[in-house]
Amino acid sequence: MTTLPTGFTDLEPFADWALATEAERYAKRLASSMEELEAFYDAAFPRLADAMAYLDGLDLHALPEEATALLWLCYSLVNVSFPVEVWRQPRVPDSGAASMDMLVEPAV
Amino acid sequence: MPHFAKPAEGSWTEHYPELGTGPVSYEDSISPDHYELERKAIFARTWLNVGRVEQLPRNGSYFTKELDAAGTSLVIVRGRDGEVRAFHNICRHRGNKLVWNDYPGEETSGTCRQFTCKYHGWRYATEGDLTFVQQESEFFDLDKSEYGLAGVQVEAWEGFIFVNLDPENTTPLREYLGEFGDGLAGYPFGAMTQVYKYRADVGANWKLFVDAFAEFYHAPILHAKQATADESRKLSGYGFEALAYKLDGPHGMVSSWGGMSPPKDLGMVKPIERVLQSGLFGPWTKPDIDGLAELPPSVNPSHHRAWGVDTFVFFPNFMLLIWEPGWYLTYHYWPTSYNTHIFEGTLYFVPPKTASERLEQELAAVTFKEYALQDGNTLEATQTMLESRAVTEFPLNDQEILLRNLHKTARDHVAAYQSTFATPVRISNAS
């Protein structure tokens, strides 16, 4: 049983990053080690353009379940890009105990 | 030699001589007494932006707004006649909070045909009339028409809903918003209905956090690690100078260059930004809507080619950012004590048509939070040391002009309030 569309089976090991809300994605980022974040980024980032091309061919407001999962995975990739490309750590440097919650997010 | 022309006086600050150029005090941001006065002098009697009309899509739509600083909670509702009204969120029977959901302190929203108090079942129409009293005959000469919901002034500007808790206020909203209210009219706010909203509890006085967003002098330094190493070095060497500043009474604005749309050098841009074609300043391509080719007069007042973003500070606590790529942001700062407040950062985009467009917005929204976390934490550190009063005078530079205006305006409001309402107690021997 796969979560992601066929054509993205290489990303199945990272299907647990297909999370619906910003809160879940951010929490998983903070709970991950740099090795885990890098493994996800290294597998997913090279496939981002393919994912966009695939999803752009579908109706954004009527995505089948596996396409939605791929889109959520891409949202996680965006989040994880910060620790991997910039911070070299999961948390934002100089952020201390500060936190910020997403109160309203779009349906899609 | 500044990069961008300054006024004839030699600086933006000296163009407004009432501000002065000397060091400032931050006593107004560390004093519980001053905050108590601000609550009455400012939050109980100015126009406060509490939401947008899109939050009330149907007749019967409502949302609540907690206004701790003004000591109340409001219900904002669109009635059966389509009109938007605002009421204190209190039942006229024995004062229960009328609209809440499980946790009374939390804001809620929805659609309804009427409001029913959970306590004794009194019912109110969405226009505010008391329509039903449980066991009405048990009351003594109860005239329902005298017990409707307590209303407050509410007006809308460009789809933004404002309330004024002062029943004696006679200044219409549009007049209050002044030059920028006029000069921003016509921007396609109503086309940007895709909303991403963040909320944070910040351990700092509300004005100190407004300050952090009202100057970009800090941007090349505090946020240095956000850019590639080469870009950071370039930015901090360059420093920050605004294209323009303008003040209009209590309100102010700063116009800035910036953004990559698209960038001249792809090496200066992070890999994720290169693929998604977006970043802090938003998507590299503009949405295809009317109203962006010709911007209203308050936007990019210096008509500079390098324009990237304008920040408008509407006193007391509403900031509006207009970004060159065609989206906008609002910031709100809702005080909860002299040294804490709730910060709301809300991003508004034209709804995406494709996954690529949606991902452009996701990157902008995620980037916003990365920056904001650095700001929030720094301000908590600042608040604690200001409260030490080890140092009590602080120099501000020309790029920090909006900070002078904010604190002066807040202090002036408090002083005006005190002179109107403080009556000296006279003890007389005369009989």
C-alpha cells in the first residue's frame, strides 16, 4: 500500500512527511535530527520540479488522495529546506523559546 | 553620502522637527502604570482593525475578537440585512460571555441564525435585538427592547473592519486613516483572499515589537544567516537605507527596495527559492489581476524602480505591508500586559490556480515564520534588559524615524487623556 503517486515511489520511505498541517510539519522538523532532515531533503529536493509538473497537471481543488499526500510532502520539504540549506540545525538560530502557531491555513 | 535622496533638512527625522533627534526614553514600554493609561487612552478610544469582510461571507457569519487591552471581547456579525455590526460579547441578563466555544478566552467564528446564551437561554438576533427570554413572565416589567446587545461603532475601509469602543467618538474611520487611507484606496485587497495567519505570544511591550517591524536597519544583521553567505556580506556592507519615509500624524510609512523578481544572480538565491521561484518577498511572478499595474498614490511614493515593499503603520497597532510582487501582509499587536502581547502576522495572496503557485506561497509563508521567530526572541531579550533601567536613554538613527513617531504618539495620547480626565482632589476647609 503506497501513499504517494506511482512515479514517486522513491519517496515512499519519507511518506511520514506527508502531513496536513503546518503544526505537524513544524513539530516533525523540530523532533528530527539533522541526519534525518538531510536524508529527506536529499531524496525529495531533486524530485521537487517533477512533483510540481505532475501536480500542475491536476485540478488543485480536486486532487486525488495520493496527489494530496505528495503536495503535503512538498510543503514539508519547504519547511525542512531551512535547516538543511541555511541553519545547519533544526531550530531557527537565535529563536530561543519563541514559537509561532499557524492559526489559519488554506483548505488546500 | 546616502544612497537615496533625503529631504532638504538633511534627514527624514529633521523633516519632522516635532520629533527631535535626541536619545529617547523607553519608560513607556516598561511601566505597568503607563500601560494601564494606554488601555484607556488608546485602546478604548481609537479605531482598531479587527478583521476583514471576507471573514463574514454570509448573512449570519460572525467572529469574536478578544480585546484584552480594552478589557472586553467583541462579536462582529453580518446581520440578515447584510450589515456588519459589532457588539460587546456579553449577555444583558447576568453578564455571561455570549459567544464562546469550550474555552471562553479563545476566539471563535461561524454562522448562525441568532445568538443564544449558554447560561439561561436568552436569545439575540444577529442585528442585536433581544428576541427571547426564558420564562419571561417571571421578570418584572421587562421591556426586551431595552436589553439588546451593547453595540460599538464599526466601519470598514477597503474591506478591513475597524471598531471604536468610544461611544463619544465623532471621527469617521476614513478621516482617522488620513493620507494613507486615501492613498491606498483601490489596491486590490479584495482579490487576495488566500490567507495564511500566524499567531505568537511575545514577551515584550507591544510598541517594542511594532518598532522591530518599523525599521529595516536590523535586517542585514539579525537576519544575516537567512541569506547565502555572499548575499549576507553584501547586505551588511551596504546597510539599510529606505527609499522614503512619510508621517501623517499618528501614522507613518517606510518604502523600501528589495526582492528578487527574478534575481539577477541565481547564485545569491537559495536552492529551494530557485526551484519554487519565490522567497521572503513572495512569488517572482505577479498574479494576473487588475489593480497591480497602476498602484495607488501612497504606494512607492518615491516612484523608484527598485521598489520592493512598503510598510504602513496605522496607529495604534495595525501594520499593512504592500509587496511589489503582488500580495500583502498585515501585522497586529494585541497587548495583554505592559510586557506581553499577542502578535498576529497574516499573509494574503491571490488564490493559487496550480500546485506550483500554491508552493510559491508556501515558501513565502514559511520564510515569514523563520524571520519572525528571530524577531520575537530578540524582543523578549530587549524587554528584560530595558526593565533593568540600568540604562535609560537610547539613541535612534534616521532609519528609526517611525519608532520616534510611534512612542511620541502613544505618550501624547496618554498625556491628552490624563489632562482631560484626571481631576485633582481638593481638600477644602470651607463648610
